[in-house]
Amino acid sequence: MRFAILGLLCVSLLSGCYVSQRELAVQIPATVPAGTQIAVLKPADATFESDNFPGSGGVVAGKLTAALIPYYPGSSVVTSGTPGGYVVKPQLLHWEDRATEWSGKADRVKVSLPLYRDGKLIGSALVTANSSWWTLGGDQPEDLIDQPFAVYAAKLAGRPVKDSLVKVKE
């Protein structure tokens, strides 16, 4: 019984250390009308120091599109060209994938989300996320962006955001 209580205490203390930070800075002058198609331009893959992260641009575009689809069903990833209408052109500003469980260094990601309408910049957002220094492994930078992208999509649609762990700065 004593070992069970001690084990439970250790698990609760360690789980309290698993905190990550996710922020979304948004500057959108007006909402995008519901049902509008939004094209997401696939960004270039990320690099950090001497590391390349092949496929990271496609992952970001796919996750952003998945977040937009509940509000904007016709949204899709565009790999090239300059589509008309509403376009989000993500830029991977920082992508740091660390072996956090060994080094204690957190994964970090920063993604810029400029929003264009017919080629004119009408708004922007900046997603910044860091993983916890405490992890059991397997975390990736792309795991940090789902919630901020969901909040971004809700903000574009003018919908309230509830129960989110994302800190929103407007």
C-alpha cells in the first residue's frame, strides 16, 4: 500500500512537469465568410542549423487545411501557382526537433500565417510553440501546432474558442 501511494505521488509530480507553451498572435481585421474556399500554399520544408526536415512543409499545410475544413469545407493544399480568392501562405520560421528526453532541450516551432485575398495581404497570425522539457520521448514539432491551428481557424470564422490551452494575443 505504501509503495502504491508513493508511486501515485511520483506520477502526479512528474505529470505536473509536462507543460508546453502554445501561443497564437492574430491580426485579422474581419472574419472570412463561412463556406469560403481557402487555399493553403505548401511552404518550403524547414531547416534548423544543419538539419533538414523533409516533408515538414507538407505536414504544416495538411494540418492547417484540416483545421480550416470544419469552417471552410472547400479548403485545400496548393503546391504551386497563385490561386485567387483567399490564400494562406505559411512560412516555417523555426523548426527545432530535439531529443528532449535526453537533452532536456525543448522542441520549438514558429509558423507565420499571412492571409491574402486576391493577392492583397489582409491579415496575419504567428504560431509559437515549445514542448515541455519533460517528456518520455516521441514528440515532434508538428505535434505542437494542431491546437494553435484549430484556434486560428475558429478566429478566422469568428467563432468562440473554448477550453483551449493556446494563449491568444490579439
